[in-house]
Amino acid sequence: MTATGGLRAYLSKYLAVFRVSFAERMTYRVDFLIGTILRFLPMITTILLWQAIYAGSKQTNVGGVKETELGGFQLREMIAYLLLTNISRMFSSMPGLAGGIAREIREGTIKRYLIQPIDLIGYLVAYRIAHKITYIITSFIPYFVLFAVCHRFFDGFPGPWTLAAYAVSLILAFVVGFFFEACVGMVGFWFLEVTSLLYIVMTLNFFISGHMLPLDLLPQPWRDLLLFLPFHYMAYFPAVVFLGKVKGTKLVLFLLAELAWAVFFIVLARVLYRLGLRRYSAFGG
């Protein structure tokens, strides 16, 4: 078989996994829709909280109009940012991925990937892409209504280059988020119980990724430290790209750094998987 034929056979195998997974996920489309609507309820509380914070903050005179600004964000920009981080997390969040990998290792079901001509990571990538596409399709209308109602917090759509950079940042956010959680799940090869570790890592990730608040509000050197780490690419970075707060050369450098982190986690996940398999043992049926 030629190299081209082998690649075609490899891709067709995981395309089949994607099609089956997509059909399976679509059977739960109503659950996705209800879950999306329920996620809007905490947003209302968050918006009310930030309105209270800005109302109680010191007023600064900007262009003759008194506007409150925190960390370079006015109130409308803050609300727009918080709305956009939900889109970022839609791509980068991987609920159940790390725990699922650790559980398969602990229970021994991971052996099916060792005796069948299918790769664990390749299968999970195809499955997770199907999951994300299903979620995006089913949640499109609720999110469209939400952003239509909250359109006054935005200055309209950014230019085509900014939109392109935003799209790239979201795709890379998926890659970084997936392979980061895959790496965390691979810890199950070395530790029998990783539930506590997963809870700590995911809780910290929720904060340091910028989902809770913009990293610009943090004092130095913590802000620069978190911007050096990969986690802000999962929530903070795509949001500020859309809002136009990162432009020009700085935007290109951040995108290249995000790509570098994506490659790093891909390689790390593969290395951990290979090392883990060397010490893995399974017995019985």
C-alpha cells in the first residue's frame, strides 16, 4: 500500500468514528439544548454582579463622560467579554475527558484500543469533534438569541482579519483544551485514584483561563505569568481577540505561541501514552 493509500485508509477509519459518534450525539440534542438554556441562568447573576461592582467603583472622566473602567474594561466590554468566554469554553472545555481516560485505565477497558486497529487518542479526537459540532448546532439558536438581546454591549462585528484570527484562536483552543485534558487523564497510568487531582486542576483551570474574570484585573507579576502559561488560550485570549484588545504584531505572536502550546500538548500526550502503556498490565476478559 502506498503512503497516500495508507493515509486515506487511516483518515477514513476515524471519519467513520466521527460519523457514528455524531449520529449518537444527535440523539441527545434536546439534552444539549436544555443544558445550554440552563447555563444562561448563571450569566444573569454574573451580569448583575458586575453591574453592582462597576456602580460601586470610582468614576473616571473619559471624553467628558463619566465611565467606570476596570483593568481597561468598561462595563459593556466586561459583559461582552463574559459572554464571549462562554463561546471560548464551548470549544476548549472537555467535560469528562480526563476522568474517562483515567477510568478506562483503572478498569482495564483501555485494552480494547490495544487489540483493535484503532488508536485511543485518535478515537477520542474524532468523538470529541462530533460532540462539539453537535453542541454548536443545537445551541446555535439559544446563543443567537442571547447575543441578539445583548448586542448593545458590542461595537458590532470586528473586521475580517480579526474574525479570521478569532476563528483560528478558537480552533487552537480546542486543540490545547483537548490534549491538555488528555495529558491529565494519562496520569491514571501512574496513580490509581486521580479524582482529587482532576478536581484541583479543573478548578484552577476555570480561574486561570480567564473564564471567571479578565486576567487584566490581576496585579503584576501574576497577569504576565498567566499570559505566559497556556491556560488563557482556553477562554481569555479568544475573547480579547474578538473585542480588538490584541492587535497587529502582538496578535500574531500570541497566535504563534498558542500554536506552539498546541503542538507541545499533542507531543506530550503521545509521550505519556507510550510511557504509560509500557507499565500498563491487564488481566482477565
